[in-house]
Amino acid sequence: MTVQVVLVHGIRTSATMWRAQVAYLEERGTPVTAVDLPGHGTRRGEEFTLDEAFATIDRAVRDAAARGPVLLVGHSMGGLLSIAYTGSEDAPPVAGFVAASCTSLPRGIGLAAYRFLARRFDSLPDRGLGLTNRVLDRTLPAETRPDFGAGGYAFDAQDTALASLSVLDLLTALRRIDVPLWFVNGQWDQLRMNEKLFTTIAPDAELIVVPRTTHLVTAMRPRVFNAVLNVALTTVEASTC
């Protein structure tokens, strides 16, 4: 059976952030589904809740699993949610997992500081969009620059989503994950704070640090990230044939 890929986006953005990966996977002949979490993308206006976020991931995974083994790929908030999902007590049908830009525990001072800064940006007349665009214009290549905000930005869901992450028991979930696992971080990613802890708890996981890259590793270095996907797919294909 053909390996299926499910992609879960980060906070504020949407399924469109994965366009470079979707194009690569389709060219490779790999079926792929990129979800929109509640309050994001095509679902802006919906309330963000953890229950519905997990239900969204679960629906996509179980639908894909009916056609083949599933490689789950999550970025940032999507990666944190996917860690908790993959490592749930009743293991879901996930055959491999790529966790990008999410080796950080979303709690305490770090989370409070992130929420404070997000609220300050949100209080600006344009909700910080001008500054966001200037940063993305300077850091993302032309081929992926339009993708990150193509589905709109989930400003209204952001603080609720951030606050909800604090209840995730990621360390327990990591200990339960028994499928091939890859952590992918940019060298300059602010969410590398607990990278050593994560790799200690999941000693069989592969850690890939992409040089001269920020938190937005999927868009900033799409070819490198696609190469990681190819390694993960080849591994899952070999283990399930």
C-alpha cells in the first residue's frame, strides 16, 4: 500500500504553508492531505479548541490510513499537537512522524512572553501584519513567500490556541511514541529551547538541524525539508512493505 502524508500547519497560518511540500509529494506520486485547524485558513471564524484540533488531525489520519500507512508531519503548533496526538494512550494509526520546529515545552515564562508579544502585535492598527510581511519578505525565498499567508492569518484564534497548548503533556506523549520519528529544527529557531530534553526522552529519534534557518524551516529551506520527507517516506515504505 502507498504511504500517505498528512500535514498539520502552525499557529496563525494554514494549509497553504505546505504548498512546496504538496507539490513535491504530488510529483513524487505520494498522496497528501494538508488540514486546516479550527480557527485557521478556510475555518477562520470557528472557535479554536484542543478537542476539535485533535479531531481534525484524527479525521485526516484515519481517512488516509484506510488507503495506506500514514506519515504525519507537523510544524510548530501543529507539531506540538501532533506529538500529543501520536503519543496518545490509544495509539493512532501513524506509521512515521516528522516534528518540525516544535522541540519546546509551551508553558511557563516562555509561553507567557510569547503571548504577551503576540498581544502587543495584535494591538497595532494592522494587527502587526506590516511587520510580519517585512520580515517574511526578507527571510523567505520568492518561491514560497506567497504561500505562508495565502490562507489568511488567524489573528482571532491565536491567543486562545497559545493558551490551550499549556495543558499538553508532551513528555509523556514522547515516551509513548514508538514509530520512526524525526525532529527538524532551523539553526536559529527560538523553539529549540528543549531540544536536548526531547532527544533524551526519544533517543531513537533523528535530529536534523538546518543551518542558517529560522523557525520557518519548511518555507525557508523547502528543498531541504522535502529531502527529509523523502528520507521519512523511504523509511516508512521499507518498514511497511
